[in-house]
Amino acid sequence: MSGALPTGTGPGEAWDAPVAHRPLDATVSVPGSKSLTNRHLVLAALAAEPVTVRGGLRSRDSDLMIGALRGLGIDVDDSGDDWRVTPGPIRGGTHVDCGLAGTVMRFVPPMVLLADGPVSFDGDEGARVRPMGPLLDALRLLGADVDDDDRGTLPFTVTPPAEVPDVVEVDASSSSQFVTGLLLTAPRLPEGLTVRHTGATLPSLPHIDMTCATLREAGIRVDQPDERTWVVHPGEIRPGDVRVEPDLSNAGPFMAAALVAGGTVRIPGWPVETTQPGAYYPELLTRMGATCTLDGDVMTVTGDGTVRGIDADLSPAGEITPTIAALCAVAQGPSRLTGIGHLRGHETDRLAALAAEVTRLGGACTADEASLAFGGLPADGVAGLHGADMETYHDHRMATFAAIVGLAVPDVRVVNVGTTAKTMPGFPAMWRGMLGLDG
């Protein structure tokens, strides 16, 4: 088979989302976690010895991270299934392309504190509107010179300081990645680093817990004296060989499909314990009408083709919002999703985008500053919704949102479904395979 993309997956093209005509009976193996892959890559680059990363996600985001690390002088051999990262001195005088990867634009700049010269950063047009100001201000407090023309966004240049303090404050209200970026580099600083969050809210706390767990697994002592302070002690980073968990957030659309289409979807490799936000799916889907069971490492989700509305605070796991929103769009009864204001600063303004696309289908959805309200199905049920060319806004999770809705609503066409390559290359073929269709 050639490496060409399936019809309708290129930029600007529309992909016909398949309708589910019968209950599902599928086992879907999802690739490794993007969040964990890029955390492991950064720690491997800062480690005291070479590290092998097994099961890493091959995607645009991980390719961008590998490219950034190579630009900083790190040797990364990803020619096989297992990747070998050989750390070395952090090199300045280079440029980092962040694309649309929040992990690259937030995790890599703190590494420049260890570099021997300035590093410039830029990304896709859509990345230039994503918030960066609080992290850049934190780097300034740590002595770095940051030239961003006072925009608080890409592009910018970071010049390392001669000395680095051991305490920094950062307002991570708009992204927990600001804290994670600082924590990952902290063990390599002479005195370690105490990071204090100063904002009123802190979204996606499980992602910070994930970072702390990854650091501890690499032999680093991390203390948390209170809910907004992290103390990372200096030390050698020794992850050894690491294996990346399956991406539970990417498993979500396939799990949701069991509710919309009815039938059963199984996800192998589900961890018994995890810090991934996707761990919230079983509880949420159960509340929406699914039966979820974990047998060994296989998560099984069964539905009967009906979806119940839900009132849920998604502040701990904002990235799963588009999947839950797709279920709310075809649910019997109203729904409300709260605690998700930070999603306005993701790949797109996800709250505005979700409200617009549900409305485009003939559904009812309104967005306010930090929540979404859904009217649920119209009086004549799914028949009251209609097909449309659904925009993805260069956002991978908007593409999977549209695919879920398309299971129940005929004639849904997904514009640029190829954006799913950000975290799940091959998604269209995986989706059709779940339905028992040809690639």
C-alpha cells in the first residue's frame, strides 16, 4: 500500500464521515500517549545517560519535539520502533519550529536556561495566538532575556542567564503546561526549582501530576507542600528504558462510538493506574449510558445506541471535552460542561468552535466564558439534525468530534480530517476499521 492519504484527508478537503448502520463489535489499539511521549523525550534529553523510549507516539507533535531536541544538540535515533535518546550539552544559536504543538512551545523554552546561547521559537500561524506570556514572564524572573516584542506569544527568542534563581512564580490559569515546562528542566538547575502557581484557577491538574510522576520515576525528588507549589530537588535524571502508555484521550472517540452506534468497543493496554486525563472516560461514559468494565488490561465499553445528557465539571481533564461534547450533541436531554474556559486558548478557541459546529448541524449549543450548554436532540431526535461540512479549525480533536457525530447524522463531511495526524496518524482508516469498513 502506498503512503498516500485517503481521499478527503488533505488540507481543505472534506472526508465523508461514515454512518454506523449496525452495532459495533471492535477492538481498537490506540497509539502511545502524546503527553507522555513528549515528557519522556524532554527528560531523556536532560538525562545523565542514554535512554530508550519504547512505544512512543509517531505524530506531528512528537516529530516536532524530536526536531527541537536535535536542534538543541541532542542525538535522537527514531529509525526503529524503539527510540534512543543520547543526551549532551544544550546548544544555543538555533531555531525551534513549534508547529501547533503546545508541548513544544511550553516544554522546550525552559531548557534554554541550560543552553550556551540564544534560541528562537516560532510555529504555525495558529500557534501565534496561543498564550505564552506567563511562561515567558517566568523565564524572565529566572534571569533569561526574552524578546517577544511584548506580545506574550510566538515568535520569541530566549537568551540564557548567567545565574538562575531557585524560586519562580507563574500564573498557569490558561495552561498547566507552563508549570510542566518549568518542572521538567528544574532538576538540572544548580539548586533545583520551587514553582509557585499564582493564578485563581489551575486547569488540567492531572497533567501536572503526570509530570511529577514522570520525574519521580526518573529518580527525582518532587515535593508538593500545598496545592499550588512544587519543589523539584536537583539531581541526575535517570529514567532508564521507558514504555509509553496508550493515549487514553485518543481512545475516547472510539469508546464514545459504542454509545452512539450501540455495541461494544474494546481498548487493550488500559493501565490499572494512570495520570492521564483520559482516565475520566469510564466514569463519564457510564453516566451517559455506557457500561464500562476493565478486565486485565482491556477496557470494554458497551452501549445501546442511546446517550443520556450530563452535567459535568471537566476542569481536571479539559482535553477530553470535544469527545464528551459530541455525545452531548446527540444526547437525549440537555447537558452542561463546566470548568473549561482554558480551552479557548488551545489549538483553536474550542468553546466557540464546538458551539458553532453543533449549531451548523441544526443542534443547540451555547458557549459562555468557561462552559458549554447543550439542548440535546431536537423534538424529532437525530432526524432533526442534518449533515454539513464541519470545520476542524486545524484542531485534531475537532476532527474526531465531527467523526463521532457523523456516526448518527448522515452526510457529515469533515474538512481536513488529516489534522488528526497531530496525535493519531491513520485515524480515518482506524475509524472505518472499527465499523468493519475497508480502510
